[in-house]
Amino acid sequence: MRAAVVDNFGFPDSDKLLFHIDEAMSWESVRNLERMKSTLLLVQNIISQSDVPEEVKECLADVRESLEEVFLAMKEGEKF
């Protein structure tokens, strides 16, 4: 998703979006998936309220799906 924002940089709120994507990818967020989930929700809200390219929206859907799969796997007891 970060690459899609960088490739299309200049749309409204692209700078804010990039900042929060970097926050979601930070070591602190990677170590605490609940924090990542919260930051991703903020990213989702920015995307929903801005005129972003379709590629960015598609990337968001992919990231959300992947994170949901991780939480489901953890709930089912899989170790990472």
C-alpha cells in the first residue's frame, strides 16, 4: 500500500496517509498487532474521506484481509 501511495503521491491527504502507513509499519506496531489494527483503521478512515486512486483502495483491501487472516489464525492457536 505504501508503494501505491508513493507512486500516486500528490492526491489529497497523501502526505497524511503516508505518515500513518509508516506508523502502521513501525516496529512498535509490528510487535503489537492491536496497535497496527488501530492505525490501519485510521488509514482506512483517511482513504474513505479522500479522493484516492483506486490502486490505493485495492491495496487497503488486501492489507485488511491479510490482517484479518492473521487475527483468525492467532485465535485458532497458530504460532508465528
